[in-house]
Amino acid sequence: MKIKELTDYLVERLATLDHDELTSVADVSRGVGSEGEPYNHVLVKVGHADGASSVIQVRQISGPGVSPAPEYRIPKDGW
């Protein structure tokens, strides 16, 4: 599973949760603000009812066909 597939899965699953504590779920791995870092390690942002927010990040990936990369920097072929 590539990072984008994982991000889509997480957003879909979190968005379908019927939980009063969760107010928003957003894919923040691309779009406005991500042009300079198109392979951002911050994938999903979750808003909470008390105004707090959480983010889901990827620290490192590895596997067949994925270039070595430092922690917190997703290689293009892993995206």
C-alpha cells in the first residue's frame, strides 16, 4: 500500500466514525501549502470538539521498490 492509499483509507474510516469528539477530518498531505513539500510526512488532521487537533504522520517507510530516505521524508516512489 502506498502512502496516498493509506491516507485515503484513514480519511475515509475516520470520517465515517459517529463520534461527538471528532469534528473534522482532512487530508493535509497535499493541496494548499504542500506544494513545496509534495511528499509531506503529515497525512491527516483531525479536529476535536474541544478545539484541539491531532495529526497522523508517517515516520518512515520501506519495502520493495521504495528508495531509501531519511526519517520523516517520504520518497517519491513511496507516495
